Amino acid sequence: MYFDLNVPVIAHEGPGVLPSKKSKGKQPQLQNTVVFTPAQITAIEARVDLLLHLGYTVIAFNQTIEQKIDPKTHVNILLSLLPQLKKRTGVVFLKRLTINIDEDSEKGFGLSSANTSLVDTYDLIALAPTTSATFSVACLTHSLPSPLTAHIISLPLTLPRLPFHLKHTLVRTAIKNGAVFEINYAGALGDTEFSQMNFGVSDSGPSTKRNWWAGAREVFRVTKGKGIIVSGGVTREAEYRGPKDVQNLITLLGLAQNLADDASAITPKSLILRAQTRKTYRAILSEPRLVVPIVPRRPTPQDPDRASPAQHGTEITPATASLPARQTVSTETPRQSNHSNKKRLHAGRGLEDGTSRKKKKKKDVALSK
């Protein structure tokens, strides 16, 4: 089972009418609605078929927003997209939200308790920090268990230089809290559309590749290959790669083969299971169940299931009635201690030795006479 947790989706927004029950005779309110053209649906279907042909079975469609979540204008475009796709057996479609954090949205970017209902419609939440302050907030605050936990931290590897320093303490804390760092292989192929859409970078293909290789090597050096997932982030069908090709690609960065397999198969699976805990209390996977231990009842003389001793031919006497059921009376005398036994053995040996010496003396006197 292989995962691609970053399949970008872009839709056209159009004005729509939102009727209200309270506004009788008033002008209806306008709200942005998402419209997918038939050409877009066909293109998305072709990309899904290609991913299935390459061996991916879990696909996450990604919706990217800038700066923060605005409850007045925010629309989940994936809710209207998934019902329009063909049903495929053995394939799982997920909904992902990626929030780009810049200097204007450092203090608040929509992940507040007031917007919990908007975030609950997504299966995965990812943050794309672009400054050192937002990177610290993403690692320390938004990786803690809560209904608004962001389990994916997407790094801008296609920039000319990482805008923040990857501190060991921040990275270690984020991994300990359950967050993972995402690396998109689209930058290694020189996909300029991906860089422009996510981080506003419009460099040429060779510079994008060079920046990606330098940034990815720094990420592997700090994390030591743990807590990393590799996604696509590809916008063109010709640049999709299979899972084994992606593993060979990241091994060129100095990563071991087993860790490369974990980055595309095992770590994404544990991430999805952990992301389901956003809807539970304090990230508990299942509801607690009270188990009451069963204590066996001691038999009583009035118990009809057990036969009385009189039925088995034994008599109950006052002496035996006061004793416990399993206690037996022994008629043997207590054994003497080993110390006393040793004394007797030594004493017996001494007597035997003394009598034998007297007999030898008498024989010697008789022979002399």
C-alpha cells in the first residue's frame, strides 16, 4: 500500500445564491461556490487513473489557501469534487487542507476554536511555514493533540534558501508530538508551477532542482530520516513517478533503503491513523471501556450444587468442623533438626571406635601371654 498525500486541485469560483429562511422579501446573500468544468473533471480522472497504474492506493486531494481561513469566504472545494469522481474498489480518497503561513498571518491563520466546524470536513491538515516564527509555532503549538492539530509540516525546499533554520529541538519536539515533515518530489523534477502555486517562486527549472536538492539534504541531516513522508505535489501528468522510483530518488540524498520505504508506505499510514484522533478527546484512538473483574464465589454448605460430606460417607465432628476445608491433620512427629542428627552420628561413630579399640587391646594381651 503506497500513499500520495498531495494531489493539487484548483477550481473556479463563481457567485452563487444562498437562500435564507429569515430573509423574507429581502435581497438574497451572495456566496462563492465552486464549479468544476467537465474538462477539469476529465483531467482529474486521468491523473487518478495514472496514480492507480503506478501503484498508489491512497490519494489525498489538496486544497491550498493563502494566509488564513476566513469563515465568510472559505469553501471546501473537495466536498463537491469527490462525488463527481468514479467509484473505484480498493482506493481511498482523502481531503487535505494546506495553509501557507507568511509574515502577515503569523499571529492567527484561522486555526481557532471558532473555525472547528470548517476544519472537521478535512481528513488532513498541513501547514507551510515561510518564516522562522511560523515554523516555531507549527512545531511547538499546532502539533499538540487538539481538534485543530496539523500533522503535516510542508517545507519550502524550492526556495533559493530555506527561510528558517531547522533547529534540532523544534524538529525533535514536532516528531515527538506526532507531526511529520513533507518533501514533495515535484521540485526535484523542476516543476515551476508547483513552486509558483505554493510558495510564489518563479525560478527556472535548473535553479529549482538545485534548491530542492540542497534543502532536502538539510532536512534529512536534521531528522536522520525519521518522521518524513514523500509526496508528489505534481501538476503535470508527465512528471508522476512510481513508489519505487521515488524511493530510489531519495536514497541519493544519503537515506537508507528501509527508511526510504518507510517514508512512502509506513509513515503515511501511521499519519492517517493519527489524524483521525482530531475528532476524539485528547487524541484517544478508541472509546474507553470499563471491564469489571469477576470474583469466584466460595461454596457454602447450603449450596445445592455441591454434595455435603455426609453424602460421601464422612462424619462431621466438632474437631474437624472448625478446621478449614483444605487443611489436613498430620499424625507424624516433627522431624528433628539436622544439627541434632549430625551430633548423634558423630556420637555413634565415637562409641563404635572406642569399643573396637578395647577389643584390639584384649587380643594383643592374650597373644603376649
